[in-house]
Amino acid sequence: MSEDGLERYAQNLRFGQVFARNDIYQSLFVQCALVEHELVVLTRAAEASAMKYWSVAKVTIRGGLVVHRSEHQYFTLQGALNTFCELTGESLGDRFDDNT
């Protein structure tokens, strides 16, 4: 993957489209921000019955491979936004749901 790989990866993400999937879970893309050599991604569960509906992930490139890593999962959007903003350097204000 080239140096601009994360930028191109981010440009291909679409709101509401599948971001990650495994045998038991599927997450949908909400928003992202490129910070240094990482892509910070806010997602939500595809299943309405998910216990922790919101999550934050990081995407990096290592050895030419795209690596997804889950940072945290949250009960509420507010909790996920707190982490998203912390990782991207943005400000959200008071924190009230840090249940991971």
C-alpha cells in the first residue's frame, strides 16, 4: 500500500456502509478523521439488538497491510464521541459516559 493509502481508504468509506464484519458482528461506518499515520473511525453496530451499539476503531498500514483495531465500544453515541474526539484532538466538552 502506498503512502497515501489511508487517505484513499478514507475516501472510499461511505456513511452507513459496512466497515467491518466477522462471524458474530458487523459495524457500519459513521465518520473518520486522519490523524498523523492513523485513521480514527466512528462506527455503529448493524444489529439493533447490539449491547454496545457504538465503537471507535483505528486503521493503520503495517508492512503493506491494512490493520483494523477496535479501540473501545460504548452504550451511547456520547461515549463513543468522547473517545473519537480525544483521539482526533477535537473537543466535545464534558464527559459523562465512559463505560467501555
